[in-house]
Amino acid sequence: MSCDHLICARCSHPVSEGRCPTCRAAHAELHGHRSIPPALVLAGLVALLFTLLVLRQLAL
């Protein structure tokens, strides 16, 4: 579904323009503007580092 044809009930403008906080929230929800949390990135890097250290010890 596209927000190009949706009209905001709060400001009466197209949602795609994002004129009010409600429009911006609806636009972000429709387009999935979600990013990976920094804590998850850090946890992944720690897990990768741990795996590399274990593999290095096994190779010796």
C-alpha cells in the first residue's frame, strides 16, 4: 500500500508530504523506516569477535 493517495485526518494534506507529526508517523510506519538498534549491532560484533577468537584457539 502506498501513502501517495492517503489524506491525513489531522492536517488534510497528503500523508506523503509529512506536514504534521501524524503524517510523518504514518509514512514511517507504511515504509518501514526502522533501523537496527545499536545494542543489537554491538551484540553481533561481540559474538563475531568471540567466534573468531574461539576458531583461532582451535586452529593452534
